[in-house]
Amino acid sequence: MDISSEMIHSLLPLFLTGTLGVSVAFVGLIDGIAESTAAISKVFSGYISDKIGSRKPLILLGYSLGAFTKPFFAMAGGPFIVLGARFADRIGKGIRGAPRDALIADVTPTDIRGRAFGLRQAMDTVGAFSGPLLAIALMALFASNIRAVFWVAVIPGMLAVLCVLLGVREPEETAGSSQAKPPIDLKALRRLSPAFWTVVAIGVAFTLARFSEAFLILNAHADGLPLLLAPLVLVVMNVVYSLGAYPAGILSDRVPATRLLLLGLLALIVADISLVYVPGLVGAFLGTALWGLHMAMTQGLLAKLVADHAPAHLRGSAFGLFNLTTGIAMLFASVIAGLLWDQVGAGATFLAGAGFATLAALMVVGGRIRLNSVAPPPA
């Protein structure tokens, strides 16, 4: 599914601004709504998977919905069709996301959980850079016809559904199952430890600092990258992300969490500075590569911290709550980034990102004792 989605996402910002003629602020709004929808949806799918004691049905539903939306991008005649397709596609991502992460935690021993989430991030990212590479090849084949590339993207989406249907297996009994409580239930919320809520707060700050990658594509294009090669931005970011995610996952099982989080934030701050002050495509791609390094060092680790600090029978709901809060933050981050781009300039967008990253670093330092604890709270 990542191949299918990234074939579309690597071209969508320029399709919107070039073919459909929308503003960068509207691109930020579309991406903010889409990504926040995906994250917010996870709170419901995580709870439901805990309640029914089964992860696979929701994973299958989520992948199926994502595959169904792909043809609408190719047929879109206006931005609101794209918005609707992105909205539905990200609902599918949200439906499958929390149960998938909970399933990984269910079947993985605690002492290698960081490695498992690192491997999941690495495999996700292989698809995330393969999709843009395929998009570049197809853009050359179809003479930069973006709609034709979007039609081809339908195929790997359908194959992903078949893989889930035929290849995914889960334990006979998911931990806790019938003990799950609705996330809005105050008793359930009280069973989530202060360490978990520290992770949530830091995740929000991270998300405000890391807005949509659509702005990386728009920035590189503004610096002179041809339309044909626009997907190369996501290729560079995701190659670095993929190569770094699994080693970072292994390292997260061996060193304090705060150390990796701070190094990841440092990479993001330097990325933003490079995007603003290093001229031309050199700065654009240096910043993009460092952005990918930040993702590799932090995204799997944040998932591991959620799993470490949530009771087993509320693990799906914990992932859902984490993604609910960071999803709301993603909406604000992308809208703010788009408005700054249109009203002040691209540099203001990335400098604001560096400011939020600095705030996140201060929060990591303040919560280091709780974050470095690895023992899950009692059920």
C-alpha cells in the first residue's frame, strides 16, 4: 500500500498547485485534514480491536478502503475531490494503523520490541521510496502525465489487500480483549500512567515541528527541481529513513530513549536550517535527507514508548489516544505551515518548524526520568 500511496503523494502537491491551481495554504489544509484524520481514526480502531480481541478484520478493512480511493485521484477535476479522496484514504490508514501496531506488540517479546518497531518502520519506508521511484519512471514513460501515473497506482493498492487477506496471522487470543474500556471512559484513562501522558505531550510537540512532507516537494520544485523528478524528494527522504529505522530500533533497546529523541530533534533542526539558508537544490536535498534521519531515529521509538508505558489490555487504545492527539497537532502544523508559506515565505515555514523542534527538545529533557523507564505499568 505504501508504494501505491507514495506514487500519488509524491506528485500530489504539484498536481494541486500546477494542474488544479490551488494555493500552498490549501495544500497544507488538505494534507493536514488527511493526516490528522488518519491519526484520529486510530483511537476508534485501537479500542475496537482491544474490545473484540482481534486485529486482522480492522487491518483488512483499512487496507481495502485505502485501495478503493485510489482511482479518484486520477479522475479528480477539482481540489475538493482530491480532499475527499485523501480524507477517505486516510480513514483507511487510521483504521488499520493502531490494530497493526498493537498486533506487532502482541506477537513480539518485550526485550526486542524496539527492534520489531524499527523493522516495521524500515519495511514501510521501503515502499515509501519505491513508490516515488516508480512514479519517476512512469512520468518519463507517460510524458509527465500525472493522471496516468495515478491510474497505475491503483494496482499495488489492490495487491496490498490480497496480502493482508491471505498472509496475515494473529495469535489465537489477543491480550486483554474483553477487558478493554472505551478511550473516553475516565476509569480507563486513569489506568494510563503519567509516563504515557509524557510520551503523548512530547509526541504532540514533535508533530508540530514535523509538518507534511508536501512542503519539502514544493520547496525543491521552487529551487529548480523539474516536475518529472519531483518524486525524488521523497525517494531521498525515505531511503535515509529506511536505512536508519532498523538500526535505530536496535539502538533504542540498548540506550536511554531521551538520547535518541534529542539526536533526532537535532537532525530536524539542522534540516530546517539547511532548507532555509543553504542555497539551491543542495540545501533542499540536504534538508530532506536530514528530515529522513530524524524520522528514522524517532518514529519507531515513539511507538515503542507508547507500548512500554501502556497496560497490555489497553495497548490498542493507548496507540489510538496517542494518534488522536498527534493527529490534531498535525492538522494545526500543516495549516500553519501553509499559511506561513503563502503570507511570509517558505523560509518562515521551516524556521517555525525549528522552533517547535526546540520546544520538543526542552520537553524531552524535562521528562527524561519517565521516558527512560521501560517497565510497563501494572494492568
